[in-house]
Amino acid sequence: MFIKSLVAAALAISSLGPITVWAQDLPKTQLKVVGSISSLPPYRDYELPFWTKTLAEKSRGAITAEAKGFNEMGLKGPEVLRLMSQGVLEIGATVLAYLAADDPTNEAVDIAGLVTDVESSRRITEAAKPMYEKLFREKFGVKLLGISTYPAQVIYCNSELKGLADIKGRKVRVGGRSQSELMTALGASPVTMAFGEVVPALQNKTVDCAITGTLSGNLAKWNEVTSHLLALPVSWGQIAYAANQKALDKLDPRVRTLIETEVKGLEKSIWDAAALHTEQGYLCNGGADACRLGTKGKMRVVQPTDADRALLKRIVSETMVPTWAARCSAECVASFNTTIGPVVGIQAVKR
């Protein structure tokens, strides 16, 4: 009977898992976190609960956090990495493509048009992680914690759109340099503006079209100021989660380990949801009865043709990758060719 009791006790302890056993001894730790855009699913449904609830549960209340989306702090996104590098922000999230001006390597994983399905995007992102870990650490003094994604980034227009070639001559809001170069290659005029400025710009016809996530646009009511959406992803909008290395080093090693371990779960959850969010964006913007996560719109969701896909593929190989490689370092291009290149079947050449 005594032996049975010992076995039962041992099993009970082991079932708690390694983190729970030592989590009760963690020091009280308060984190200040800057998340991604607060109104959109990655932050609202995953990041905020992760920082404010999941970590508290995993640490038995030892780790608490204050979190706000970067837009709530009056930031547009590109400043987040710089502020983390300076130690002004401890932990932050922003879209990799927003960081093109800081280093072209940040564009590599999301060169516009490079991949048009979420699984390929996930594979190249995972393959490229070591490249970003090295870049963030050596150039910015920042520790990369993980990378997730927004739903597929597509083109919304406030007038008829029959296919990709119809973009020619239109003013298109873009979210970064790579999208800008793709629009230029298609004969459009790219316009850079913050996400929150897009709806009035579409209403006033300051721009004719704009690019964002399928569900992101719906939740931001883009469907109320546009009429057509091309269901051909032109990019993804990967979100990088990082921390100032010095701030991270000041944490108790066990706290640091817990955060770095649990962020992997945050990453996985958002990637797993990306396909669903992409599809729900199409359904909701088009007003389908299967719309569950957004509001039913009345948009025409235009399906891409073989000609659309062929045009995009040609521009990527002839213009997008060579143009990106020309401004990136030889080391950056070599890293692309050993990580992303094998997945997409493209090799960049440094000229």
C-alpha cells in the first residue's frame, strides 16, 4: 500500500510537467510588451492573451505583463525594432516588411509575389529563422523570439478589377518596399500610408486600391469602401517577436527560458490559424453564409486565372528577386539561396 502511494505521488508530480514544478519558485517579473496591430486577430486573439494570461498561468502568477499594440502607442511599425535596439522597448512585435529600410534582409522572407499559399510561406519563414536570428542579434542587439503571420495579403479595389494586369495605371496603397516594387512592375503607382489611414483614402479616392490581409481588411471595414478583391496573395506580412537582449539578460534565467519556450506556442497558434483567417476573409468580404469571423460584405471576390499566376511568377523571377538581391549584401543573398531558395526553386544572383 505504501509503495502504491509513492507511485501515485510520483505520477502526480510528473504530470505537472517540468515547467510547472519550478514555476512556483520564479521571481515576480513585470513585462512591458508592444504587440502588433491591436484590432486584428494575431494581437487580439493570440498575442494579448499570451502575454497577459498564458505566461501568468504557466508561471503561477510570477510573470505579469502590460501589453499594447504598436498602433495604440502612436507608432506605425518601422520604429519598433529601432526602439528595441535602443532599449526603449523591452519586448516588441512588428511586420518584417516594415523593416526594409533598416536592412533589406528583412524583406527576404516576404518578397512580394514569392509564394502564394500559406504552407509555402510557413516553410520559407521557418527555413529563414537562423538568418533573422543572426541579423537581429549582430546588427540590432535584439533577440528574435519568433515569427508568425497575418492572413494572405491581397489587393482590394474601389472599382472593377478583372485580374492582376488591371492594376496598371492605378494608385495602390502598399505596406512596404517590396509591395511597392511589385506594383511598379505591374504599371501601378504605389502609395505608402499607415493601415489606419487607408479607409478614408479609399473613400476619397486618394488611392484606387490597397493591399492588406483578407480578414484584416474585412475587420477594418475595407469591404465598405471597396468593391473588388483579387484572391491572389501577393505577400503575407510576417510578424517578428523580439526582445532587447540586455533587457532579456537581466531576467532570471528560468523566466527567460519560460518566455522563449512558450513563444513557440504563440507562433504555432497564429500560423495554424492563418489558412482559416485567409479563407474567412474571402468568405466574409464576399458575403458568404459561411462567414464566421468577420462581417458579411458585398464584394466581388475575383478568382485568379492561369494568366494572373503566370504574370506574377514572371515578374518575381525577372524583377522582384533580382531587384531585391541588388540592394542586399552578398552574405544576405547567399543566405537566401541556402534557406529560402531551395523551397521556392529560385536562386538570387548578386550583381
